[in-house]
Amino acid sequence: MHWEVWLAYFAACWVIAVSPGSGAVLSMSHGLSYGLRKTTTTIFGLQTGLVIILLVAGGGLGALLLASEQAFAVVKTVGALYLIYLGVQQWRARVETSADTTGVARVAVMSPRRRFATGLLTNVTNPKGIIFMVAVLPQFIDPNQPLAPQLAILAATMCGVDLIVMHGYALLASRMQGLFRNARAVRWQNRFFGSVLMAVGTALFFVRRHHA
């Protein structure tokens, strides 16, 4: 891969990562609820899902998926329903209040395995990610060069940038934890992020595949 091609891809990765999406919403939600350190597990799950989508798109399976109306509809529906499910779970999340005189609210923390799985499924079931990868990746792949090394470079670059950006979102949200110490504030926080996730999931139903 030529240096100037990589620089163009590197710039594109920043634009992609900074653009608000379900991954950013999830990073902020977990950052505010659990803090930065615990949200790192969620973000690693997001990166794993990102790599899977990149490999699917880069390997040509993404184009085949977009060529099938039925297959794309299945992926779109699964992704939309999953985000709506996450939103409902966030909305209904249990809030506990400490027994001491401080009355500080505590949110039930997901296990590391569940946080990782939530991040992974959030990205891997996102049809917008597949559409974007199929549209963008071919512009940075040299058909005259071996595919595997190029995909490895593209994946490492995108994940490196996305790790920084998602941790940035989570850090900003975690700094606001002090504002959400009572049960009422935590409930409104859960309802806000739950509503956003449900709205993003609903919007996926209107995503259309590219026609040849």
C-alpha cells in the first residue's frame, strides 16, 4: 500500500469514527454508567465487530450481501431490533440507592463478557457499516497486490483510530458521573440513552442497500 493511499484512508477513518453512531452512543452510555475503565471492554467488543465487518466487506461477502434483497433485509432487521432491545434494556435498567445517608445511586454493572458481546453485536449487526465498507474499501485496495496484508493494514488503522475516538467519548461521559449521583438523575440518564438507541435502531429500518 502506497503511503499517500494510507494517509487518505487514515483521514477517512477519523471522519468515520467521529461521526455519531450507535457505537458512539454505546460508548457514552457505558462511560456514564460504569466509568472509563469498565467501558474499555465494551469498546474492545466494538472493535472486534468492526474488524469482522471490514473482513466481510473486503473479502467480497459484503457485496454479495448487498446484492441480495432478502439477505440484506435480514441483517437490517436483526441490527435494528438489537439496538431497540438495547434501548429498552437501558430504559428499564435497575437503579439501586446506597443504604447509607449519602443516598448515592448505583447502576447494576454488566459482566465483562456481556459488555464485550454488547459492543461486538452493536457493530456487527449494523447494515450501515457494511454499506459504508463496501463503498469505501475498494478505493484503498490495490487489486495487483496481495489482499490479506492490505486488509490487515486497513483493519489495524481503523481500529486504532476508533479506539481513540470511542475512549474519548467514554471519557467525556465518565467525567459527568458526578452529575448523576441520585436515583432520579440516573433514571433520566438511562431513559435518554435508551431512547437514543431505540431511535437509531428504528432509523435502521429505513436504510436501503445500494443497487448495482
